[in-house]
Amino acid sequence: MSYDISNKITLVTGANRGIGKAIVESFIKHGASKVYAGVRSLDKGEALVAEFGEKVVPIEIDYDNPASIKAAAETADDVQVVVSNAGVLIGAASWTRMSSSNFKPSLTSTSTA
Ligand SMILES: NC(=O)c1ccc[n+]([C@@H]2O[C@H](COP(=O)([O-])OP(=O)(O)OC[C@H]3O[C@@H](n4cnc5c(N)ncnc54)[C@H](OP(=O)(O)O)[C@@H]3O)[C@@H](O)[C@H]2O)c1
């Protein structure tokens, strides 16, 4: 399967490093007309502009800050392709710990409500 990204206006979250940065690089290489680079603070986007040029437009997106997501949606109202890449990998042990302490009580209270 392939998708032509040329001349598309795109947005990538978690754009400053790892897989997100690789997606930004690939989108620019394959002719995207603009790449909104979602970063948790705008200074993290400066290096992307320096490396890939002015088609990269840093935009603040922190999934822990709903106001930043709302503001980004208003700013990037011309976007055509969104890659929701940002996130963290957690190990199975952490997941089990989180499930016990955070999710199980809320699931129980939700299902009994
Ligand atoms: N690498 C793998 O093998 C693998 C496998 C399966 C799935 N994934 C998923 O693929 C995605 C990227 O992985 P990666 O290896 O490139 O990760 P990474 O190198 O750790 O980069 C994570 C990116 O997400 C951003 N981020 C983290 N929490 C955020 C939040 N709350 N709001 C906004 N941005 C946030 C980080 O920003 P900061 O620089 O500000 O921290 C960073 O730009 C993740 O969702 C990960 O779970 C990765």
C-alpha cells in the first residue's frame, strides 16, 4: 500500500525525536507542502526547522495539556494528514502496576455505577 504525500499539509506529534522526527524527514523528502511539527515546547522545534527548512512549522502539542491541543487544532486548521505519533513505551511490569493502582479501581467503579 502506498500513499502520495506530495503537496499535502501534514501534522506529526512527538516530532522532535525518534519515529516522529523520521516521519517529518520522510514527509519533507516526499514533497509535503507543510509539516506541522507537534512538540511539547516550541524550542524543541527549532532544530527541525534548521535541519529540514521552513516547510516545517513547530506547533505546541502536549497530550497532557488539553488547551495546547485545542489551540493547535485552531492554528493548524488547514491540515490534511495527521500522524498521532507521540507517546511513551512502558514495560509490562509498569503496565501491570498501573493497571492495579489506576485502572482496576476506576473500571470497577464504572462497571458498578
Ligand atoms: N520505538 C519502538 O520500538 C516503538 C514500538 C511500538 C510503538 N511505539 C510508539 O511509537 C511512538 C514513537 O516512539 P519513539 O520510539 O519514537 O519514542 P521516543 O523516541 O521516546 O519519542 C517520543 C516522542 O513523543 C513525545 N511525547 C511523549 N509524551 C508526550 C506527551 N504527553 N505529549 C506530547 N508529546 C509527547 C516526546 O516528546 P519529548 O521529546 O518532549 O519527550 C517525543 O517527541 C510512541 O507512541 C511509541 O509508544 C514505538
